[in-house]
Amino acid sequence: MLKTLKLKILPNIDEAKELAIMSEQYRQACNYVSEYVFNNGFELNSYELQKVLYQTVRDKFKLKAQMTVSVFRTVTARYKTVKEQLSQNPYKYKDENGNWQFIPKTLEWLWKPIVFSRPQVDLVNKRDYSFLLKDKKLSLNTLGKRIKVSYEDKCFSEYFDGTWSFGTGKIVKLKDNWYFHIPVSKDTPNAFSRDAVKHVVGIDRGLRFLTTTYDENGKCIFESGKEILRKRQKFLERRQELQSKHTWSAYRKLKALSGRENRWMTDVNHRISKTLVDTYGENTLFVIEDLTGVSFDEENLSRSKKANGELRSWSFYQLEQFLTYKAEACNSKVLKVSAKYTSQRCPKCGRIHKSNRKHETHEYICDSCGYRSNDDRVGAMNLQFLGTLWVSGDEHPRFGVRKGITSSE
């Protein structure tokens, strides 16, 4: 089980200055290495970069040995993430015959080096940082002497019982506050087993209904998104108003507004995922669509510019992350399956026909057997069915034509 602790640290004025200097130097070092990577064939082996640039980076930015090594890891990790994101979103165009063509994207599609705009620094456990539990202090390396800072532990005491392992942490600053983000991991005593599954729950994610769930007992629950969309519209209108002013004061307010909206959305996703896990408990298989690149596809967009903006900006991935780690904490599992045909397949007769889904009325009406239901409910039913196939032994359940299988299976 993997989590990230966001620990608020409480440095005094002098300690805060040390952290500010260190994080800014680290940021500049990352940008220096990033520019080298961009201009020299995208070398993503941190050890190879270290052999070439180690002494230069250490002398130029006055970083200590372990911090210098961490710079190369930070930069290569960011480039690898961008590389994965590019591969998941190929360039699409229609050829002269009207057929879609796909061109894979690589790092060569980048126009400029990746920029590290936010001061930060990665600190390695037992080398650059350690906890002094008796004193409730955090010992941190800086460019000068080592400092010992206080931290707020009221929500994190359970992670210091000796069963959790601490990874490389990241120092960041938000407004006037300093935080230390630490990945922590723990071996779970009981591995999830498909033989012990008690519930299989299909979860369809959207905007009109944030989640639509359907379980093995035929119970369907809709989580309305009406109030969420209304509040998001208010945020959008306020952003547009500030953007039209073109003043430094407006830009500062825009930044504050962005942080407030992000924190609100994070809280929404936490509450939704917690409710799902608490409702079904342990040994539950939650089945969701793999939405990698899906929400940006033309066929999934409507004719409304406003609706398209909402679809592209909603944090589906964050909800998936929260649900995943909360499920793992209670010995459950999140299964991602192909999104193809989950909204086009009739859950009663298996007929797959795109026009059966009526976007205007949010209905699904089967032209073969006449089955009729809410289209989000149909999506959740199909996902739940794919989950039962996985429990039965199918490692990659999906709908569509496969060897020896018809499209309705």
C-alpha cells in the first residue's frame, strides 16, 4: 500500500530562509539539467547524466552530494512522465478517405525543455532527512548546516509505528507555509484474492452524475453532479472576469482562485471515494473504465463548448487514485477495463449499436430487444459484468470482436 503524507513543517525565520535558498538552487539545477536533456537526445538514464554533469551541477549551484544526485533523478522522472503522457495521446487526423490516422507522440514533439517553475528539493531518507520522534522534530539537510524543524503530526501519528517505510520526500512552499511530501509504503498482510470477492461494483464516471454504481444485487446509486457543475461554473466566470483585467493584482487573485478550486475538487473526490469504500467494505472489486485519453477524443465530445470544457477539465484521474489507495487499505481492488462499447452495449441481450444511446435524453434504448434505461446506468451495468468476467478468470475482459468471440459477448 502506497500513500503520500503532506506534512506541514514549522521552520523559524532563519530556517525558512535556508529552505528557500536550497529549494531555489535545486529548481535552477533541475532546469539546467532539463535543458541539457532536451538538447542532447533526451538521455533519460540518470546515472549517465550524472557521469557527464555531476561536478558541473554541484559547483554551479552549490548543492551537496546527495542533492546533486537527486537532481538527475527528479529531471529524468519528469521526462519519463511526460513521455508516458505523450504516448497515451497520439496525434490524430483524418486522411483523404475520412478515416482516422494515429501518429504516436515522442519526446521529440516537445518544443522546449521541461521547465521547473516551482522551488522544490527532493531529500533522501536517512541521508537528507530523518525524524527525531522523541523531540517531535524533523532533521533536514540544507546547503549550510543541518536544521531541526517542528511539524504538525496530529493526523500522521499512525505512520510512525514502525510498519511504514519512508521514501524520498519533497520540500515545497505554498503561500507562506512549508510542506514536506513523503511517500510511505506498507506491506498489506492479506493479498487481494478473486476467490474471496464479496462484491463486484461497476462505476461509471461522468459530469451529470459524478458516479453511477451498479452491484451484483442490481442496486444502482447515482451521485448527482448538479451542484458541482454549478460551483465550477462560478469558478469559471470568476476566472474569466479576472483574466479580462490584465493587472498584476488580478493575476495574483487568479493564482489564489486556482488553489482554492483545486482544494475543493480534491475534497469532492476524497468524499466520493471514501463513500464508495465505506459502503461496500473489504473484498470488493470496483470496476472502472480506463479513461486514458478518452475524454479528449472527438467522438466523446458534444457540440457545446461549455460541456466540452467541463469534460476536459474534470479530475477523473484523481478520483481513480483516491479510490485505488482507499480500496487497497481495506483489502479491495480497483480494476481498470477498456472503455470501448461500455456505453453502446445492451446489458440484456448483448447487442452493440452506437445509436442506441440517446445523448439528448440520457437514455439507452436497444433496437433489438427493446431494453430501456438511463445511459449512465447501462454503462455501470456493463462495467459490473466485465468485473464478473475477471473474477471468473478472464485477465483482460472487454467488449468487441476477439478471436472466436462475437461482438455481443
